[in-house]
Amino acid sequence: MKSLDHYWYNKNLLAWLLWPLSLLFCLLVWCRRWAYKSAVFKSYKAAKPVIIIGNISVGGTGKTPLIIALSGLLNSWGYKVGIISRGYGGHADWPYQLTASSQAAACGDEPVQLFQRTGLPIVVGPDRLADAQLLCQQNNIDIILADDGLQHYRLQRDLELVVIDNERGFGNGFCLPAGPLREPVSRLGKDSWRIYNGGDQAYSFQIRPLSVKHLKSGDSQSLDDFKADTVHAVAGIGNPQRFFTMLRSMGLTIIEHAFADHHQFSDDDLSFDDAFAVLMTEKDSVKCQATDNDKLWFVTIDIVLTEQFVNDLKTQVGKLTNG
């Protein structure tokens, strides 16, 4: 049976049948947003400027590698950066600040990946306002990057970076459940910068693989070293097909194994009756640290941002931090 999101990228019969529910969903979303903008519901400003990196559609768009790249940029410009995140799937005592011993099961896979790649202070929890308050209280920072949280209006934001999959766009343009949108596209205003994963727009980025690392030993190899044999490709991310397409574009022959976003892997999920290596995403690897499977490798990635986006962001951040 096909999953619902299979029908979200064209205007088919099922999408039209669900369209009345989409109208109701959009109305509720509009009312909630209006309530915050009109101060019926109170929102709060953090002690430091907040940049939201999010999307209005369901599914992975590349937010995590973008946040890693932005952290590096801001650090290179002399800013002290902190990150807040939802901690999806975790069960820590919220809000929770990550340490070197933090596990994905307690605070979520994406925050652990961000911490391992950046070393920055990261606070997670379902209440983004409480996260931001704790982050500012316990750390000397200049600016907050919010991983997702575009719809968390209780926390005021100074800039929204809305990440869009260049291939999938906004799907059929319908809100849930008839389409993939959490909010109508019309919600995006002048403070919402659209940045595309792929494509050649002025604000866009390209994902490129860096290396392949062995999960147990940490040994690093090139993707070229895996071209001679078939490999298993495992992905439990918002858009697994993007990972599979990247591997094929690098000349690899793969057997696909797609899982739901934030999937908690078992040994059976990663054990196959052959000698082929198993390649997974870096995000998935943080949930598999305790495995004894010596066939597991994960692919590290980097992104390339357009010059115009970098220059405009530098100017905007200067205004936010000096204002």
C-alpha cells in the first residue's frame, strides 16, 4: 500500500477528496498565526537574535547540513553561536543542554549530529522559548540558530530561513492532509528568506559528499572505494531518496533500504545475508553507536552556498547583532 505522501506531489483524486480537510487545516493554522500576531496569544523575544531554519512542508529538505554550514560561517565572522532544537524522539528532562556523553535516545538524533559536527552549545526541548532562555543563561553567545520551529510562534524570530527542496518544491500546493504543507505558501513574508536545496537560484545550496567513515573504527575512505561492489544504502531521514540519488550520482550500485524519519534502528534492520558494506547517513549513524556490526559506514556531507546568499546573510546578521 502506498503511503499518503506518495499522493502529495500532484493533484490526484485522493488529494481532491482530502481537500476540504486541507481547507479546515489551513483555517486553523491561519487563526493560530493571527492570534500570535495580534497578541491574543503572547509571544516572547529571546535575549539574543533568533534565526529560524525551517520549512513549511513535511519531509526532509536539508536543514541539518545547512545549520552546520551556517554555524561555521557565523563563527568565521566572529559570532558566538548557540543552537536550539526540538529533540524529537528524546525523553530528557526538558530543556536539556547536550554534553559529549549525550545519546540520541535521550535528546534526538539531529541534535547529537549537530553537536558532534559543530561542538557548539545546543539546548533541546519541545518549548523553544524555554530552550532559548536556558541557552542564553548558561552560555556566552551572540546569536541563536533554531533548528526547525518555524511554526513555534511563541518564540519571536528576527529572520526565517525557509528551506525548500528544489525538486519537490511545495508539492501539489495543498496543506495537510491533502498535500505536504504545514502552512500555506502565502504565509511566507519579507522576513522569510527562501533558500533552495539544489537548483541555481540566488539563494540556494548544493550538497556534496565528503567522505565515508567506518562506524566502529572511525577510519575514513572515499566514496570511490565503494564503486567496485554493490552496497546496501540505509536512510531513516525525511527524504531517503535524496541520499540514494546522491550515492548513484557518485557511481555506486546500491540496494535501497528506506525507513521513516527518526527511525530507531535495530540490529535486524542493518543485517543482510551477504558481504556487502552498509552505507547510511550521518544522522542515522548517531543512533547506531552501540552496534557490533562491522559492515556499517556513514557518509559525511558538506554544502556549498551561493555567494549572494552568504553576502546578504552577513549584512543581515550585522544589522541584527548591532541593533
